[in-house]
Amino acid sequence: MDGTSTIGLIGSGSMARAMVEGWVRADPGRASRILATDRGSGRAAELARSRGVEHVTSNAELVARADTVLICVKPIDVERVLRDIGSRVGPDKAVASVAAGVATVTIESILDGDVPVFRLMPNVAVQVGLGTIAYAPGRFTHTTAEDRILDWMRPLGAVVGLEERQFDAATALSGSGPAFIALLVEAFEDSGIVAGLSHAKARELILTTMTGTAALLQEQDMACSTLRRMVTSPGGTAAAGLATLERAGVRGAIIDGVLAAMRRAGELG
Ligand SMILES: NC(=O)c1ccc[n+]([C@@H]2O[C@H](COP(=O)([O-])OP(=O)(O)OC[C@H]3O[C@@H](n4cnc5c(N)ncnc54)[C@H](OP(=O)(O)O)[C@@H]3O)[C@@H](O)[C@H]2O)c1
């Protein structure tokens, strides 16, 4: 990060807080370049108190002082925010939105035509610098505004460039993904308890198994089928477990769940 850009977060809810925690964790000095608003709940002031960012009392002041504006409100509130700030946003600002289902073309149609607009879909793991952030520029690419947005996103995790039409899929897979994975972890914790382990030991075993498996797949670019074969000896324990899981329809249930989340993302814009 170039150390001069100031980002203004419109909205101080769960996602804004997760991003702020990620930035401050990566570099506490960055807090002084983060501004935040809310619509009166006190969450921006709380973020300022606990993380050292600056609570500003109006979106107008935030837009005047930040070169990069990040819209972190619910999808239904995006249009009102854009109409509120529209006359104050010029081509020198970068405007990005994390709102599920709201397309850059919608944002561009409300702001002046020459404002660089970006779409992001982060997940809550940005809080620990291990987020997944789907990214798509609007009509302007390769601008200094784009460099600024990417500089702000990179400390938060993996930035994955996508075509915007793929965003509903990314919203389902990586945006909602932590909720799905947490459900799986919980099920494994329960199964460990049923199998006679303490909750703490079951959790330790499954979390380290998950991170180890992810590292193996990622670092060695290994196919899932290869890894499964490595672990599944004929007539062995993994074979017995996998056959039961497949018969119970786990794979189909996960596909159906992700598709349901994707359809929902498409309804939110
Ligand atoms: N949560 C996730 O895991 C996740 C993941 C990816 C993307 N997202 C996206 O992130 C966005 C925010 O989600 P969230 O879970 O953080 O929601 P949230 O916790 O409800 O927070 C929304 C924030 O927006 C503020 N707000 C609404 N209208 C405003 C206005 N006119 N001016 C200033 N602030 C305003 C609210 O203010 P008050 O506090 O005063 O009510 C609140 O602080 C959504 O569009 C969602 O699609 C969320």
C-alpha cells in the first residue's frame, strides 16, 4: 500500500468491522487512514473507539475526505446512499461496493459517468488476513483508482478477479462459504463427541485437518480425487466413511445449498 490513500467506509456493520480488523491487524498505522459512518446506531463510533479509525458524522464529510469510498451497507440501502453522495463524487474518487447482487452498471447509472466503480465480494476471513475477495472493475480498468482499491484489498487475503456475471456464484461459494464450512466443522465436532472425544480435542483434530488438507491441495495443486485415493485404501476406514457420506447425498446437498445461495444473491440487487 502506498501509505497515502484514505478509505471511507459507508456503513460500519459486520463486513466493515471485519475489513477494519484485517487492515489494523496487518498494520496498526493504517487505522489513521480509515474513516467510517453509520446511520445512527453508534457502530461507527464503537469501531473508532476499539480500532482507532475515525468516525465521521456524515457521508458527505466522508466522501470529501476519502479518495476511496467503500459502500458497506445492505443491498437495499445502496441506492439511497449513492443518491446521497452522488453529487459529491467525481472522477478522482474510487467507489467500490461489497453489496451482494448490486452490479457496477447500477452504481454507474446513479453516479457521474466518469467515476471509477468497482465490485467486491469479501468474506469474513478478511478479519484475519485470510479472506477471499472476489473482484471486478466496472467500465474503467487499469486506472490509479483501481490500483488504490487493490492496494486496500491485498492485505485482507486472496483477491480473485472475476467477470461480473460470475459474482452471484462467488457470493454463494466464498461470500457465504464460511457459514457452510462452519456448519461442516460443527458437524465434525459433534461426530467427534459421539465417537468419544472431548469437544476441544474434536475441534483441534478437525480444524488442523482442514487447514492441512487445504494447504496440501493448494501448495501441490493436487486434484481432490488424487488426495482421496491417497487416503482411501481398499476396504479401509476412509472408504467405509466416504461410501456412507455419498449414500447420504452430502455432495448433492452441498451443490443444492450453493445453488440456493446463488439464486438468493441474484434476487438482492
Ligand atoms: N456479512 C458478510 O459476511 C458479508 C459478506 C460479503 C458481503 N457482504 C455485504 O456487506 C454489506 C453489509 O453487510 P453487513 O453484514 O455488514 O450489514 P450490517 O451489519 O447490517 O451493516 C450495515 C451497515 O450499514 C449502515 N448504513 C445503512 N444505511 C446507511 C447510510 N445511509 N449511511 C451510513 N451507513 C448506513 C448501517 O448503519 P447502522 O449501524 O446505523 O444501522 C450499518 O452500520 C451487504 O451489502 C452485504 O451484501 C456481507
